[in-house]
Amino acid sequence: NAGVTQTPKFQVLKTGQSMTLQCAQDMNHNSMYWYRQDPGMGLRLIYYSASEGTTDKGEVPNGYNVSRLNKREFSLRLESAAPSQTSVYFCASNDFAGGMNTEAFFGQGTRLTVV
Amino acid sequence: QQQVKQSPQSLIVQKGGISIINCAYENTAFDYFPWYQQFPGKGPALLIAIRPDVSEKKEGRFTISFNKSAKQFSLHIMDSQPGDSATYFCAAIHSNFNKFYFGSGTKLNVKP
């Protein structure tokens, strides 16, 4: 029972490089989310996907793109990394049906450093 | 604009003491208020949650108090233990939307 799996766990990028963070969940959840966590800022929503085939911007979408590849997978892409994107990134998933949100499950996080 | 404001940013409590973390929100449409616990190097995990139709929910040593008129809710950890040392996040959700709005987090350190 893996839950939410993120890869990679750690990554160092040079400014201007691109990369994709991968996320997969095995709980058959409809909704998936990408958050970044910075000291004193809590968890800020980057993008979310309410269901397969849909994506929407969160609080801090600039510099990121996402793809909901299928119901299981939701990837986050940095096209041209900047030092301000140094952060810990979390993927989460939950179900949202009948107007009710259920518990969100989080992955272990990806620690990204942009130099 | 921060949807959920959380305080304090850090908290030190002696073993056996009571830890209290407070959150406030503005949007009266929020109708689900979970608390998440995060240990170093791990993702947040649901600790306890409350809906605004009740004023208090207790699970073991953890209690949420909810004040709908003041738009505030708090987490109380009774008989705090060193194993409770973690970062705690409050959150608020509107059932018609898919977005979790998180507070800025409280780092709790329980001294033995």
C-alpha cells in the first residue's frame, strides 16, 4: 500500500535547467495537488487537478506547469529553474465527490535546490 | 492574501504540559477544518479534523476547539510528549472546491 509516491527525493539544478517532478497515487483518488513548502510560509498550492483531464492554478503557479497524465499520475515541470524555486515540493491526493472533501494524503516530498 | 492565519510559529512545552495552537480564517464558506502533523523528512499526515456544526472534537490527547462566530479554531495537545514534537498545520476547505488552504505551520518542541 504505497499511497502517494514522489520521485526524485532530492535534486540539485543549475539556474535555467528544466526538470519534471513525478507523482503517482494508488488510492484511485480523483483529485491531486502540488504544494511547495518554505520556512514560515506553510504549504502553498501550486497547481491542482480536480479530476483526470483537468488542471487549475493555485496560489503560486508562476514558473511551473503540470500534466495530469492519467488518474494515477500528476507531474510538475519547471521549465527554467530559478533559485526562488528552491523548496520542498509535496504531491497530495484525495477524493472529492458529492461536495465533500476527504482526507488528503501526501507524498514524502522532493527537496529541490537551484544553484 | 493568506486565507488561514496560524500562531504561534514555534512552541516549546515541557513534557506533560498542554500545547495550544491557534488558527483564524476569514472565508465563512469554509466547512472543513483539518489539522496535519508533519515529522522531519516526511509529508504531512492528517491528525484530526472538525466540521463547523460541532464546537469540539476529541481524539485521545488531541482536541480541536471551534468557535464559528469568531472564525477561529485551535488544537490542544494534552499531556504533551516528546514524540509529539513535529510541525503542525491547520487547514480550511470549502466543500464545493478542491483547494486546501493551509496555515503557515507551528513547530512544536516538547522537552523531556
